[in-house]
Amino acid sequence: MRQPSVISRRVAAATAVIVVAAGAAACGPEDSKGGDGNSGAAGKPQKGGTLTVLNSKPQSDFDPARLYTSGGGNIPSLVFRTLTTRNREDGAAGAKVVPDLATDLGTPSKNATVWTYTLKDGLKYEDGTAITSADIKYGIERSFAAELSGGAPYLRDWLIGGADYQGPYKDKKGLDSIETPDAKTIVFHLNKPEGEFPFLATQTQTTPVPEAKDKGTKYEEHPISSGPYKVVRNEGDGERLTLERNPHWSEATDGERKAYPDRIEVRSGLDSAVINQRLSASQGADAAAVTTDTNLGPAELAKVTGDKKLAARVGTGHFGYTNYIAFNPKVKPFDDPKVRQAISYAIDRSSVVNAAGGSSLAEPATTFLPNQAAFGYTPYDHFPAGKSGDPAKAKELLKEAGHPDGLTVTLTHSNDKDFATSPEIATAIQEALKKAGITVKLQGLESNDYSDTVYNVKSEPGFFLGGWGADWPSGGPFFAPIFDGRQIVESGYNFNSGQLNDPSVNKEIDEINKLTDLDAAAKRWGALDKKVGEQALTVPLFHPVYKRLYGEAVKNVVISDWTGVLDVSQVAVK
């Protein structure tokens, strides 16, 4: 997942996405998958009742072609099933990919350039008609249409012929690289090895769409459900969604979604303070309410922590995300590795963590990859500065770099009060570097200007705050966009801030992508992260922690390391 302020996704709200969180986490009752029995109101979860979702951002573009989700999304996953999906368990177990519409994670051949999937028996839409492989092929093809853009770019990049395909409205012939030899088999032909294709198959673009029911841009008003719930109302472009049971969904074909509530009401466009106040009070329908996109801020968390009953209703999650300092080595003095190393040593991570809201909301980082096994996390600290920095070592390196009297630099940041790339973080860095003889001038930009400036090779500053999140919990989509030289974009959004184009790094990325053993691939991503980290092209600062309230009548809280937020497919309200 891209940096949220750049492309509204992931997880962070898990929207994707994804768009948003993930975590080590939460607790669930004894009968929940991976739960420990300490979450939500007492009693065994039962079917029935109405779940209310209170969110700040609307669930807009509610069309599987247009959604940028990971693991199938959160609210979308109630309506849209995909070839594969995330494992609906707490913590690290939830970072695994599992079958959904398909019988398994796919069969690779030809060096992971061909992937074959077989659909389960008994799959039906909300109208009772059978789901076929041709529907999945069509659902993917329509995501290539310009008027339905917005989804993840991987299928366009990976499928043979994908780069030039314009979608079925302009080219009814379809993509030859997607074959459907029978109603239950679908075969994908890729232009290069991709061992992580099972992760990509969790994106909502693999949702089946019956061609006869496709209404183009108006499909989102009533998409045909393949999941446990169907859309009965969609107002204000996703601000007000009402979902009711899909009578043709079968638990026998879906081992992941619990689907306890009879009805789900999504209310968006709310102020974050209002959401937290309503969840805290838990009055009326709000007792059976949750949020999938609103965190507790530092002040709110301090208040909640002092109330045992409220504290018991806080879900904790860790999404695969890293906030960091980015360098552009083409801008002086950051072309000198010793200057970059000096800044790495000078950083006071304790003050940065405090600026991000404290240790309850941020964990110090010394690696670019998130500190989760799914990504291949390999601990390293090439420039050990302790908790509060090592200004003496920084001064020594600056002297070796020809700056015995220190130097003056400009740090670009966002003006958004997001406790990530915002003024609070920039000020903490400014104060730490001052101790090492580095004067930091702060350049704050409004959100759009910030993104347009720092993610453009022509305007990229030498020293700025950045962040990166996972399109899925693996090293591939996390590491490659930042360090693969072939992904440098000369015109358009570029995320390889260090503009690294090292043939040995590019080659190793290709070799890892060939692996279908995801555990083996994870180890190599970690080793590559450690190798590239020596160049000090970034200074990892912290990994965010998500704290979210839920209503007092909510049961079966499950928070995985895939999304970091409460999984609405598991929640019960009775």
C-alpha cells in the first residue's frame, strides 16, 4: 500500500485499502479463531442484531474494480468474495493468505509465470445463480476500463497483454492471458515470475461479476453479492451503506466470514472526535458499533487508559507500515553517505516516538521492513544510536565529510496533523540534529503540495519525511517500489526516493519473486533489506500502533497483522 496521503488506500483504512491498520493483537472470545476470550461483552457470540460502523471516510467507489484493497478489504469483504483472502485470525496468524472462492492458493507452473485456480462447489450470487470462472475473468477485465480505474495496478503490470488492454467495453475479445477452460477453472499467464500471486488474488479485482448484470459506473449502486451480505442501500457515494443477509451465501463454502449480524449500517463522513465520543458513551445503537478507520489520538488514549471499563474496549493493531526519513542523494549534501550516516546516528527515536503520540501509538524502527515475520523482518541497526541518538558520532562523521562546523539543511514535511509526516515529527528531528551541529530549517507543505513535491523526481527535496504501507503482508510490495531501480518513474509519482538502481539489488528482487515458498521468500526479503540499509538511503523512525474503541455490546473482536483493524466479518452484537 502506498503512502496514504498519496493514494488513499490501505489499509490504512485497510481499504484499501486497505486502508488501514494491522496488529499484534487484539483479543477474541474462546470460540473465535485465535481468540483468548477477553474481548467484547460477555457471552457467546450469536447470530442476529444490527452492527453499526462509524467512520470518518466514506466507503466510496463501492465497485470491486475500483477498490484498492488488501485481503479483500473490510466492509467490501462482506459483499465481495475473491479467489483468496486473508486469514481471519488475531495477530501474526492473520497475516497468512488462505483460499476463498478457490479450493487452494493456486497451482504454479513454468517458474511461477502460470497460475491455475479451481473454484469450490456450490458458489452462488445473491440471486441464486452460480458463480463461474468466466465471471471472475470478466470482473478482472472490467477493472482495466478507464472509467473504472482506481484499483491496484498489479494485474495490469503482471498479466501478459495487460499493459495495453482497455477493458471489455472497448475490447470485447478480452485478455488472452486469462483462460477459463471450464466453469470452475481459471488460468493466469504472467509476463514474469510472481511467487506472491496468491496475495494479489485477495484484491477485489478477482471478485466475480456477471456480465449480464454489469452497469458500468453505476454497478456500485447495487453490486451483485458473492459474500454473506448484499447492498440494499448506498447513498452519498458510500456515506450511508445498508447491508442485509445474502440468503444464497453458504457457510459451507466460506470458512472465513462469521456473518453474525443480520444487518450492517455504515455511517461515514463523521468527525473523528464524534466517533470516539459515541463509541465511548455506547448509548443506544452505538453500543453495537465499531469503527474501521478512526484511531484514538494521544489525548483521547490518555483519557481512555484511566478508565478500566473503556480501556477494556480498546482494540490494538499493528499494520505493516514504516515512517521514515528519505534522502535524495542527487541533492547536496546528501550525496555524501557520511552525511546520511551522521543524520542516522543523530536521530533521537525516543523524542520521535513521543511526537507520534507515545509508545502506545508508535514503536521505534531501525529496519525499513516492518517488524513482523510475514515481511521477512530481520533485526539490524547499522547506525546504533541508542534511544536518544549519538550526537558525538554524528559530529565525527560530519567532520570526516568536510563539515567540522556542522551544516544547515532543509527538512520537508506535511502540515497534516497526522503524527506521522507532520510538524510534530519534524520538530523532534530538528531538535535532535541540533545537538549534532546540524541546523534544520523546516519546510511545511499542505497535503497535496507535499505529495506532488516529494514523489516527483524533478522536484524531490534532498531531505523529507515519508511513510510506506503494505499492499499485502510480504516483503515484495513493501520493498521493491522503494528500492527497485526499474520502478523509478521519471514523469509521475515516484516512490524510489533514493533513486537506487543497483543491478545486484534488482536481480535479487527478481530471484525472490520466483519463489513460491513464501517463508523462504520472506527470509530473503529480510536479508536484502539489511543489505540495502547499509547505504543509509532512509532513516527508519517508527512503526505505528493502532488503538480503536468499540461499543460495549460488541463481541468476537479479531484484529490481524494483515489489516491491524477490527475485522467486521467476525463481529457479533448479541
